Amino acid sequence: MDNPLKGSMVVLMLLLSGHLTAQSTQLDLSAQQIYLVTDSLHSDKLIAAKPTYNRLKISPLSLLLGQLSLFYERALTNRTSLVIGYGTGGNTSNFGRQVEPGGATYQRVTLEGRRYWVTNRFIDWYVGPYLRLSRLTVSEFMYDQQGNALKDSQGLRLASQEQAFIWIPGLMVGGQWIKKWFCIDGSFGLQRQVVVGSPASSNQLVEAMTAPWAPRLGLSVGIAF
């Protein structure tokens, strides 16, 4: 006859085994649920913080002065970017389409490198070098040796044109604010202006563009995508 104590032990061991297995299964399911929740939160965070790799901006202050300043910024990494710019204008509000006698116009290209060194919820701060090349066209009235203005057959004053190229290396600091697709960019820089040529300095624009040193103030708005 079988020992009843032995049978009871077998039943007890089976019950304990089933209970432990159920607990282990429950822990695995709980761990899996925690993993799924944290993975879902992680994914949502990545989607919410998805960066914008392209920014197209324009200077509104330049438009008010009849000048044009366009910039395209491309993110290279999450901390660095490259900016290409184009500008045109003059001392009259015609966006540099033509130079008038006694005036000046310019065309300018810009290449910038940026390093975003502090990033917070509102503003991305940056610092970086840049290089600009400007072509300056100056129109001057012509005079004879006695200082009298030269005129054509119709009595209009004659003018001559001179050109100069200006290399402009500089360093700037600034901040950029991005909200969805809209961005605002403000900067301050100091630049060295190396003039190749000798245009006549007849107005404030020419004097400012041919000075050895000059500050640079920038404010642009645009779209981020």
C-alpha cells in the first residue's frame, strides 16, 4: 500500500511548481509591458524632437531698404551646419538692379560654418566663422581739369563706373529660434574687409564697405523643413 505522506508531498510539490510558474509568467508579462511602454515613450520622444535639416531665410530689414539678403542653412549634424547666402543692393531702393550716377551697387555671396554650442527649449545658440566676397560698382560724375562737370550733347552729366572686389572674413555669434516650420535668426559679428581695387569713396555705402574693419548685424526670418 502506498504511503499517504508520499502522495501528499507529490501533490504539494506540483501545486508549488504551478504557483511558481504562474508567478514567473506574470513577471515576464509585466517586464514585457514595461518594455513596451518605455519603448513607446522613447519613440514618441524621438518623433517630437525630430530636427529640421533645411532652413530658408530672408532679411526683412534689407527688404525695407530696397536690398535683398537670402540664406540657405543645411544641418550637417545635430550640432553643426553650413550656410550659403546671396545679397544684392545699393544706396538706392532698386535692389541693385542698376547703378545710378553718383551711386553704388553691390552683389555678395556668403559662406558660413556654424557650431551650435548651447541648446535649450527656446533658442539654439551658435558661433562660427564666415567668408564673404562682394563686388562693388561705383558710378562717379566726370570732371575736367578745372573741376567743371562734363556733359554730353544733350546737357546730361557724364559718369564713369569703377569696380572693386572685397574679401570679407569674419566671426559671429548668434541665436536661432524654431517653432514648427517658422524660424528667427539673429547674429552679431566682426569682419575684416580687404579691398581689391580703388573705388572712389563718394557715399556712405562705399565708405562702409571699404573700411578695414566693420561690425555685422543680422536678423532674418524664414521656414524650417
